[in-house]
Amino acid sequence: MHTITYIQALELVDQAALDNRLYHHNGGQAYIRVSMDSNVLMVIDHSGLIPEIDMMDGTDYFKAYPNYNWEHSKRLREHGSLADWFKSNYPERITV
């Protein structure tokens, strides 16, 4: 099993927002389209200390929520980087 750090998980969410691939974010879970020419849905749960990532077929999800990527990506970009916020507020946990 491979693991990623908490910061790496937040950086994935940040990058998805920059690329307009973030379909949902509620502060603890992010739904990301792996690429705009793919129907792979990546769900990142960063509500705990160790992020959990699931990959699944997102065909039905993307049909049910078309264009959600524009609003959710824009909203996160307007609020700023999750990774930068975490680094500035929890510098002692950057390796987590």
C-alpha cells in the first residue's frame, strides 16, 4: 500500500481546482475528475490525519452533476490554497 501525506492530499485538491476538475468539496472530502477526458472519479477524504483516496468509475456522477466543476473549482480558488492555509496554521504537522 502507498500512502501520501496530508499536504500532498491538499495539494491534489488545490491543483484540481486550478484545472477546473474539482466537482465537490465540503471541507473534508473532495471529488475530483482525474482528467477532463476520463470518467475516473477520485474521492479524497482529508477529514482525518491520514488522507484516504478512492478511485472509481464516475460516469454516472459526472452525468448527474454536469458543470459542478466550474462552481466548486472557482469557489476554492477564491478562498485560497488549502495546502498554504494548512502550512501557515499547522506548521508542526507539515510532515503528516
